[in-house]
Amino acid sequence: MSGALEGLTVIDLTQMLSGPFASMLLADQGARVIKIEPPGGETTRRVGPFMDGQTRMEEGGYGGYFASINRNKESIVIDLKSPRGIALFKRIAAQSDVIIENFRAGVMERLGAGYAALREENPRLVVAALRGFGDPASGESPYSNWPAYDPVAQAMGGIMGITGPVPGGAPTKIGPGVGDLIPALFTAFGIVSAVLRARATGEGQFVDVAMVDGVLAVCERLVYQHSATGDVPGPEGDGHPLLCPFGLFRAKDGYVSLGIPKDEFWGPFVTVIGRPELAADPRYALNPDRVARRHEVNAIVTEYTSARTKAELTEIFGGRIPFGPVLRADEIFANPHFAARGMLPEVEVPGAARPLTVAGTPVKMSATPGGVRRRAPLTGEDTDRILADFGVGADERASLKADGVVA
């Protein structure tokens, strides 16, 4: 499957979730992503879950965490703490289009491989940095040297403070690592934008994304609400502060999500539930009135939904109003939508008796579909081919291996 980014060479120095997810997005769209790993392989290789037949340390590790977000990539091990390793990295960077890293601020400069040094050899190079609180080059945060992971970005970026099961109650961490994943999306967008300009002008640039900034950017409602009214939004529960009914409602066997974002849906909804008289009832006919009486409205909805299963409610509401059952993982695997959309591809897992299912690519493109083409690499699996492609001869490759610079 070809991708729109075919011909783009990306050197990936990132670890954990945010950076690898960003580079995975580029790889899914056809970019050649070369993952430079430290000796022994990236730490997340040894994070599970592991499948039957695997061993935790096999080939440097190959857990589900690593396999999911490093598909479509190649792997080379280079010791960047050695002078020869840094020299080799800079030689590769001079022939590449993009470098992406998520070290702490200043690490690349101390290695002699910061953006200023790299662009001297390759003016068209795009260098992207994804850090907890950004790079001082774009504005030095008082937290620049703080380590940051998903919960920190969720907490300080605002999303955790408006999330919780009880309105006005305690904040709740969002399940997926959105503190990593949202900034990764912005980083991939920034990289592609910078590459377009580099191809048009021959001039690369430095792309700087802070994890907390990325989270705040998607909390745009929090920002304008506070600016306009001075209010301090808190956890909103399962509903919506401006729409009703809108949110989660109990079913016999779980929960469903339904909403009435426009008044035009109210009449069909109450007709379906056998309460057509409520369509013209002045207490509920318009959204502001329903919001003012949200407890009454939610009680009406819950009385109906709680007496029926998710499957029954899907049959009743599907296609009529904005509606969806809350699906568990097993239900997602069985749902025809995700099969039709190719969202559950399988990849080989070395040593395992069966393939691993991973989340597919949600961006569907008619001419350059991209997608999941290959499993994540074993540690240093592509070292020889990568070095050869970047002009490193057989004798030099042997010398680099003998000195432990590459593996």
C-alpha cells in the first residue's frame, strides 16, 4: 500500500508513547521511518503484554506496547553517547528530511547535534522536538526541565480538571494516554507542514510541541468560557453544560451515549420513546428549557433506556438521533464497522503463535491509502541495510560493530 509521504525519510530518536506515535503516523502514510535505538533497544520493548511463545527479553524485547506504535518502521542501534555514534548520526541526518526527538531540553545540543548544528549540513532538514513543556527556543517555560508523562500533561493542560463522573466533583484521568497522543497528532501535523515549506523553499525549520500545550489546545472551550465569563469550569460528569439531553445513559447491560444537539431531534426522540406530547411541551421543547430542567429530562431518558439492552436501543435509535452504545473491547472486535473500515489489522509477532491485532489507520486516502504494511522491527533488525543505504561500506560497518557503536 503506497502512502502520500513516500520518499520522505524520517529519523526517529523518540521513546515511550508521544514521539513514537507521531512518527508512526508518518510511517503509516508511507514515510520511511528509521528508528535509532540505544544499545539494548528502547525501554518500551520490555513493557507487556506479551503473547504465548514470547520471552520478555527476546531480541531486546517485543511487548504489545512497542509492537502497536512502532509498526512500519526500521530499527538501527546507535550509541549516541560515543563520538563515532554522534558522527554517524549526523552523517545520516545530512541525508534525511526529518529528525524527531523527545529528549529533555538541551540534550541534543550537549551531544553536538542540536538543530543549529544539523542545519549547517542540511539546510532543508526539519527537526521536531516533542517535550513536556516545550523547547526554550520557542519560549522558556519555568518547567522546561521537568519530566512529563501523560498524567502530568493531562493535569496541567486542563483536560483532567474538566473531566469527572460527578459535576463539580473530583477530576479524573482520561483512560487513553491523551497527554501523549494529542501532542503527537500536533507534532505530525507540524512536521508535514514544515516539510511542505521545505520542499517549496529548500529551507527546513525547527518544530516545537509541548505536551501540555497540545492538551490545552483541545480544551478550547475551557479557555473561551473563562475568558468570556470568568467562570472556572470543573468536571462536567457524563453530560454537556450547554446541551440536554446529551451524554451517557444507563442500559440494561451497560451504557449508551445519545444526544439532542439540535431541537429538531427532540420531536423524533420523544415520539420513538412513546412520549410524543413532550415535543410541544414548553418545559422541554427548546434546548435552553431542557438544560434548565436537565434532571427531569435525564430522568425521562434513563427511565426508557435502563429498561432495554444496548442492542435493543441500537435498533430503536440507530440512524434516527445521534446515538451509540458504549462498546467494550470485545464488542469493538465483533462490531462490523471496524472490520469494514480496516481498523483492526493484524501484525506478525516474532516468537508468538498467532498475530497481534493493533489499532489501524483512521485516515483513509483514495489515491495513497497507506496503512499497516509491516510489523514493528526487532532491535537493530535493519542496521546493515540502513548503513548501506546511507553510504557506509562493509568494512566501516564491521568496524562500527566491533567497537559497539552500532548493533
